[in-house]
Amino acid sequence: MRYQQNLAWSVLLRLFHWSFALSVVVLVTTGFYIHFPWTNTMLEGGRSFPVATMFYIHFIAAFVFTAALLARLYLLLFGNRQERFWDFLPITPKNIVNLFKTIANYLYISDKYDRRLGHNTLAGIFYLVTFILGLVQVLSGFYMLYPENVVWQTWGLRLLGPMQQARYLHYLIMWYFIFFAFVHLYIVVWSDIWHKEGLISSIVNGRKYTPDKS
Ligand code: HEM
Ligand code: HEM
């Protein structure tokens, strides 16, 4: 079969993806450690400060995460056709049909896959949830990092309540990111094998393949 190659993802989206993915791995690892320092903390009295080091790495990754998220929010409105939010949310009749067809295909009820250049609607819904929870991590994170800053303090308190509550929410959302990363990896590998559109390489070189009907 002959295939056509089409550009799906801009350079900025691919940069977003890889800085977001890498920063999440670092944030989850260091966050887990901050919550539960599993190595022997007797070391704290010595010359090494593992918790402080983990905090430092967490904050560096947090700035990368925040920058990536801001770039993605820009692309939701001003990116190419596939990157704008109305392309992948169930807000048009075409996208709603795509949602049901995708669910049927993922559950092996139907072997027809509704091909499109951008994300399918089911993936799109989860990506949007991920961006929103990412924003909650940024708000709760900066609220805890700069408790003396009036802006973070006011909005943190207004939207998330007392700091201890924000901290608990920040911790709980870590579990969403762990869950998302594993399910995401499973689905992209599964989809790459079944749908033969070069999905995984598309997030590196930006291009997807569709069967050439000519
Ligand atoms: C996916 C993104 C992130 C994950 C999974 C994550 C995870 C965590 C976890 C699990 C903790 C330990 C909470 C606890 O003690 O129970 C933590 C602490 C912390 N995180 Fe994050 N984090 C993320 C993003 C951010 C961002 C964007 C910032 C912004 C600066 C941030 C700032 C902080 C701060 C300041 C603490 C220390 C809280 C304290 O004083 O105990 N985090 N993070
Ligand atoms: C080696 C690991 C990874 C690979 C191979 C990979 C691959 C992909 C692929 C192929 C897509 C496009 C899928 C589609 O069209 O629906 C995608 C999208 C996405 N991935 Fe990953 N991914 C990886 C790790 C991660 C991690 C760790 C995260 C964060 C927890 C993540 C977050 C996302 C997000 C948010 C999108 C949506 C892109 C957008 O439109 O903004 N990925 N990934």
C-alpha cells in the first residue's frame, strides 16, 4: 500500500511534548521523594542534604513544566489546525462521532478506525484534563514556594484553601500524572501497532502517514 505523509505537529508542539514529558518524570520522582524520603534521612545531620537537593531539582523541573504548559496554552488558541482545542474536543458533530467510533475501536467492538490528522477526540479530552490539572499543580506549587508573595497567597487561598490543603491536592494530582503516563504509553504503542500511521515517530518528526487513495 502507498502512503501519504502529512505534517501534523509544529516544532513548538514537539518541544512542548518532550519538555513536558521529561519534566513530569523528574517532578514525580522528586515529588515522591519529598513526600516520602525513602533513603536514610539520618544523613541530614551530615554533609549531604538529600531532601534539599530533591527540592532544588523539583523547582528547576517545575519552571520547565510551567514554561511548557504556557507554550501549550498559546498553541491551544494560535497553533496549527490540529493543535487548537476545537479540533480535538467533542464540541462539533464530527468530533462527537469520532469519540464514539474511537471508543468502539479501542474496545475491539469495531475494527474501523476513524483516521484524522490530529488527536482523536477521546485522547483530546484526556489531554485537556491533563493541562487543567497541570495548571492546578503550577498554582499550588507556586503558592507553596512563595508563601510570602501577595499574588500567590491571595489566589492560592481563594482557589485552593489553606496551604496544607493545597499541599495534599498537589500530592494527589501526582497520582493522576503517574496514571496518565502509564496509560498514555500503553495506548500510543498499541495504536502505533494497530493503526499504522507512524504515531510515535510523529511526535518526533511531526509527520503522520495516511493511506494514499489515488
Ligand atoms: C506534574 C507536576 C508536579 C508533580 C507531580 C509534583 C509533585 C509533588 C509532590 C508529590 C510533592 C510532595 C508533597 C507532599 O509533601 O505531600 C511536591 C512538593 C512541592 N512541589 Fe511539586 N509537583 C509538580 C509540579 C510543581 C510545580 C509546577 C511547582 C511550582 C513551583 C511545584 C512546587 C512544589 C513545592 C514548593 C513543594 C513543597 C511543598 C512543601 O512545602 O512541602 N511542584 N510536589
Ligand atoms: C517515551 C515516552 C512517550 C512517548 C513515545 C509519547 C508519545 C506521544 C505521542 C505519539 C503523542 C501523540 C498522540 C496523539 O496523537 O494522540 C503524544 C501526545 C502527548 N503526550 Fe506523550 N509520549 C511519551 C511520554 C509522555 C509523558 C511522560 C507525558 C506526560 C505525563 C506525555 C504527555 C503527552 C501529552 C500531554 C500529549 C498531547 C500533545 C498535545 O497535543 O499537546 N507524554 N505523546
